[in-house]
Amino acid sequence: MASDTLDLHWGGGWYSARSLLGTIRIRAESAAGVPVFIGVAPSEAASRYLSNIAHAIVSGPAGSTGWYAAQGGTAPAAPPARAVTWVAYAAGPGTQTVVWPVRSGNWTVVAINADGSRPVSVHVDVGATLPALSWIAAGLLAGGVMVLAGGIVPLVIPIRRASR
């Protein structure tokens, strides 16, 4: 299984990929109990690896407006850990976790049985750190305080005049 291309082309400065997302954590566990491989690679490299391999491209979480597209092919000729220059990967039995510091570019996440066998049945969950979130929250809080102050002033002036 492979993700649709993750297009992370943000500029520099405060809105760069790393400042908005920080790191992404991907956890995968085989539903069939076989060792699992999960990796992140540049989309071009992942596409070359997957070009003749039977796989499915997944976009969006289960039950949402995402889609699932099966691609024909054969079994991989080499185990995935040796076939592509992964920027981050984990392989083995049980739950495997990849923590990837986000970088700009086109990326693909691949989840496959570690030995390349079929069928692939995995449970995957994804999380991200959001370093800019505290600054966004502080800005919204400051804006809310200013709006509150702007709403109190028109009330206080007539009340003070009426009390005289």
C-alpha cells in the first residue's frame, strides 16, 4: 500500500514545512501478524519501486472522502528496505513507528509486508507535531482580548454618564 503523493512545497520563513508540521509520526501494525515495513521516500523513488509491483494507492482516512486505487503488478524482487533510499523507515514484527522531520518536496509513504509477501493488511495511524500552533493560539487569544476590550468601552461610557 502506498499513500497518494504528499505535496509539501512550502517556502521558507515562518510558514515552512518544518515550522508548520514539525515532525510526522507514522505507526503501522500488521493485521495478519507478519513483520511489517513502513517507509517514507521521495515520490519519484517510491514510484520507480512500485512501478511493476501490485499495490494500492490510498488517499485519505478510511470512511472519509478519500479513495483507494488498486494497481496491477507482481511481487517485489527485493525486500523494500534494500530497494529504495528511504528518508525514514522501520521494519519488523509488531508495531513499527517512523518519526520523520518534515521537509519540503513530494513524498510517498509505503506500508508493505517486510518480506514483500501478499496480502498486505496493516493498521496505520498518523500524527504530527504542530510547532506553530502555540503562536497561532496566542494570536487568536490576543485578538479575542482586543475585541472584548473594544466591546466593553462602548458599554462603560454610557453607564458612567448615566450614573452621574
